[in-house]
Amino acid sequence: MEEKDYEDLIEIVKGYMREYDLSDLADDSNFLDPYLLTEGVSKLPPPQKHLILLLEAFQLHLKWTDVDTVKRSLERLSEAVEEAPENAFMELPDRGDSRRVYLTELPALGPLRKELDDLIIALRGEDFEPSPTRGLK
């Protein structure tokens, strides 16, 4: 893939992230080279690396919004504490009131996380060439 292809993919991924209220996560400032920042230089990584970092940030978001992560955390808590909670929730502000989102009711994202992990691994490979027929044998 050419540099332009990676740049196009970055914009597509960022567009989807914005569409799903993940604009903060997709913001370019998250991916600036920290070593250059200490020298006062704001520079994004090369497009292939930028795309990988963007997908890794999304991967981390998926991990923390996956019911399996919540269940594992509750299990660990129950092993450490006698009267551990059986559920967890977030209180989200709503118009004039608030609503609770029970974390044990989040979707199971394991298959999606696995696909995303496979994509990131493939993108890290030097010989990665995406193909619409890959895996259709």
C-alpha cells in the first residue's frame, strides 16, 4: 500500500469514530510524537504507523466497553472482597436527569476485538497487501 492509501484509511476510520462520538479518541493530538513535542515540534507519525495507533486506540476503547472485561473485573473483585458487587454501572447525564447504564449489559465484543487485532497485526507486517478475496477460499 502507498502512503496515500494509509492517509485515506485514516480519514475513513476517523470519520467513523466521529460518527460514533469518539472524536476525542480520533483527535490527531493524541498521536503526536511525544519526544518531538518536548522539543516544541508537533509531528504526526508516518501514515502507516498513524493508522495502527488509531486502530489501537479504538481497540482499547472496545476493551473497556466489552462485557467480558467488566465480568472479569467483577470476578477479580469478588475474589478480593467478601461482599463484592455483582454489577457495575455508569451514571450518564441526561436532559435534566441522569440515567444508569449497567455495565454487565454491554455487548460482547470479543469477535470484533479479535478481527481488529488481526488487522493491526497484518498492518504491522511489511508485506501487508489487503485484498477483498483474502480468506475467501
